[in-house]
Amino acid sequence: MSESMQGLHRTHRCTEVSNANIGEKVTVMGWVQKRRNLGSLIFIDLRDRSGILQLVFDEPKVGSEGFAKAGTLRSEFVIAVEGTVQKRSAAVNENLKTGDIEVIAESIRILSESQTPPFQIEENSQTKDEIRLKYRYLDLRRPDIQRNLMLRSKVAYLMRDFMAKEGFLEIETPILCKSTPEGARDYLVPSRIHPGSFYALPQSPQLFKQLLMASGYDRYFQIAKCFRDEDLRADRQPEFTQADMELSFVDIDDVLDVNERLLKYIFKEAIGVDVELPLKRMPWQEAMDRFGSDKPDTRFGMELKDVSDIVKDCGFGVFTSALEQGGSVRGINAEGQGAMPRKKIDKLVEFAKGYGAKGLAYLSVQEDGSYKSSFAKFMTEEELKNLVAAMDGKPGDLLLFAADKNKIVWNVLGALRLEIAKELDLLDPNQYNFLWITEFPLLEWSDEENRYMAMHHPFTMPMEEDWDKIDTDPGAVRAKAYDIVLNGTELGGGSVRIHQSDIQEKMFEVLGFTKERAHEQFGFLLDAFSYGVPPHAGLAYGLDRLVMHMVHADSIRDVIAFPKVKDASDLMSNAPDIVDEKQLEELCIKVDEKEVEEKEAEEAAEK
């Protein structure tokens, strides 16, 4: 039966007890990790968020009632124990921070009993994710998850500390906002007071932080909740946390400077890693040409090589037809993998098809200098020799080629180099390669929409030297935009914003907005900009992604207390769920049951 802790006061967390406390009386509280009953002695491993402490129950010291209680303890019982700290009488446990001390119990209270948990509370649990997330309150007791969340808390504190010292003001922006186009789907919230009208949950505080600059606050910072109704991946969640900032009277270098110093401070203080400044910068076009990605992992080579000029007149139709249609032929060199079995190569071909490739051409340079290839018969010996030379190929190398539109070639080879790097164990988790990607295209063409879309958002400033191309060649206009990349992950991004009304209106025109529609959607921002607005720029980090890299987690779910699963549901609380009919009536909403059933049937068929 559970007891009260009245009259007790915890003096230490488990690992706060140390050699310095030997001979002292302490009161510790926590969960039973393990019980070992040796008859005359009972050993309990007590666990709290700080770690584990060994308790020893000896009947003469704790009394017969206390000893009997200790004998009833099971995993996850919550207890309070008073006792004296002493050197361990048995072997020292070097794996524990408290491995050379123990507490000799003098009294015990059972504060709460526990059922047998559905899985063991231990580090690096092999329990299925579905079970762990259903019982997330138990999963959160695991020491590795607790360390992750404690580090996340420390990172948030360090950010606030740094930003305050740099003159940033922490200001909250609204959660209930106006829905705006251009971007991912919004989560909508119906209004009871305004029937038929909806709020949107913010995808970011973008418009409000720009308004704060127009209002003269100069430097803004916020750790903000954001929401996007999009398909999930290992580094995405429908609700996530941004470390968001905006600065006035600045240009690109000012923003990058403060953020480089922020990253250096956080990594040193949180995990003891020295980040060397200044961070490298790479224009978007160079990143795509060399790595096939605008968030390249630069911890290894295997860079893309454009061999279009080498193969433009060859007899291999796959190459030449891609070039005739305005595409390119590019390759990567998997050094030392020339003996890769055909089965493995076929798997890589299938992998490439998943990224839009029609196929994958390969050429293996044998140890004797001969070639084994899927296309050698279509090319002369001289052409093959030139191709291998262009790829820096040598005996024992495997050359892989994609031929298609640039976008597809980049996607395929960018993903392929990462896949091969994982298989060859080339990715050192303790190496932190930061990189700024700059000079993004301002616009990208959407076949679906049949118009140009903003690559970042409609408020991004174009590079002044490219602005004269906006009417004749919009796709060639570069943006004053920048992303911060770490080991192949985009940690955050930002841009210098448009603060001149004529450029903003032209931007909306290029994006296909009429003046009326632009004012309908963004009128409050455009109106504010007619009252004198300073040049401003900003950046936002995905806090979850940042911490995920710092703790070497495979998924951001391991650094978020209560995450969602792939279909954006919460297995623990069963959200989203149906609501009472009365609530829907108040909101003037009627659910089309037939439509819901049809959609559920479609989703079930897809699975």
C-alpha cells in the first residue's frame, strides 16, 4: 500500500550522492530499477533522472518491517529511503557514477506501487516503436531518452542566454493566425464565434517577426511552436519547435556572423565540441553540381562529376537522348567497390529508381585495367578510357551514372552517394561538418501549378545584381537566402527580406498574384510596410533537428517528449479522435461520414 512522504525531504538526487557524503545521512527518492535478494541482504538499484544509486537493506539496520517492505519491491515501484552513505563493501561498478558508494538503508517508504511494465526500462531499448510510443510515459523514463531531453533543455537555455547577451528580445507571436498560401498545408482551427471562418496554426512566425522589425524592436528571438500538415519523415513532425530570430539594419554577413557564434557557444557549452569559425560557405549551384543536394554531407567525397561533354557523341542512346532533351549525364566514383557483386549493383539500381531514375548505368574498372559495364558495348575503347579518366577512375573502382533532367540526376546521385556511404560506414557521427548554402534560386518552376513558386517564401530579397532578369529569365534570379547545414541535414534557413513595396509587389506579380489577392492575403503586412520599414533579415533553426544531431539520435522522436508517428497520430492519447456532435454543432461543422469512409478505404488499400 502506498505511503505519504509527509515529513520527508529529498536531500540528493541519486548521482548527487558522492564520496564527499560518506558517513552522512541522506534521503533519496526514485524508481526501483532492480532488486537482488541475497537472503540476509537486499540490494536495490534506485533510479531517477540523474542516474542509479545502490541501496543496501540489512535487517538489523532497517528493522524487520523495513526489511520486509524491501522484499516486496518490484521494478518501477517509487520509494523514499533514508540511510547513511558508505564505501561499497563489495566490488566497485565502474560503469556507474556512484559505482564506489552505497547507501545503507535505515528507513523506507513505498510511495507508489507499479504493475509489471510492458517493456524493461533500459537504454537503447529494442522494443517496437509502436509499443514504446503507446506507453510513452514509461519510455520517457529510459536513461538515454532522459539525457536527450535534458540536453534539449540545456540547449534552449544556452540559446536564450546567448541571444539575450546579443541584444535580442524574446517576444511571443500568435498561435491562432490567418491562413496564407505558398508553402505546406495549414492546420486549420474553426472559429465558434465566427461561423464558417477558420484560424490557421502557424507554419512559422514569419509575418509577425517581420512586423516586429517594422515596429522597431530591432532584434527578436523566440523558441516557437510551429505546425505543418505534411508527410512525415525521420526528421519531421507535424508540430515542431523553431528557434526563430529576426534582425534589423543588417545584411547577410551580419546574420551569418551572429549565428556562427551562437553555434560555437552552444556546441562548446552543451557537448564540449569546438566549432571552428568561420564556417564554410558554398553557393547553391556548386552544392548541386558537386553533391546533388542543397544540404550536402561533406564528411566524405564521392562527389558528382558532369561527363556530358565526354559522352555527347557516344553511341549509348540513354546518354545522348538525355542530353538532347536538355538534361545531363553525371556520375559518382565508389572508390574500391569495383568488385561489388551484381546483386548489390541491382539493388542500387532499384534504389535509384525510387528517386526518379529510369535506370542506372555502371562501369567497373577491373584490377587488370579492363572494364565490366552495362553500356561498354555502345562505346569505343577510347570513349570508355576518356570517361574513366574524367571520373578519376582507377583499377578497383565502381563508376555509377545517371542521365536525365538535371533535377532528377541530382536527386538520384545525391541520394545514392549517401546510401553507399552508409553501407561503407563512411559517416563519422563525431565529426561535425557545418556548411552555409547561399545564393539559392529565388524561384522554382512548378509543373503542377504551371507557374513559378518562391523557393523559400514570397518575402525573400533577390540579389540586386540579378533583379534585371526578373522579367526575361526569372529562374536565373538568385536570392539573398541561406541555409545552415550539418552532416547532410538542413538545421535551419533564412534570408534577407524584401522591405521595398515595389519589389514586393513585383514578386507577387511573378508568383501569379493579382494586386487584389496579394492584399487579401497579406494586406496587413503590405500596409505596415507603407509606414517605414528597416532593412531586415532572419533565420530559424529546427531545434529538434539540432538536438537530434547533438545526441546522435536516428529520429527526432527521440528528442521530443511526446511525438507523433508517421500518420501524424499520437498512439498514447489516441489523437486525433472524433469529437462530440455538440462540439461540431457549435462550430457549424458537419462531418461527411460517406467521404470519411471512402478516404479510410483508400488509405487502407494504399497500406
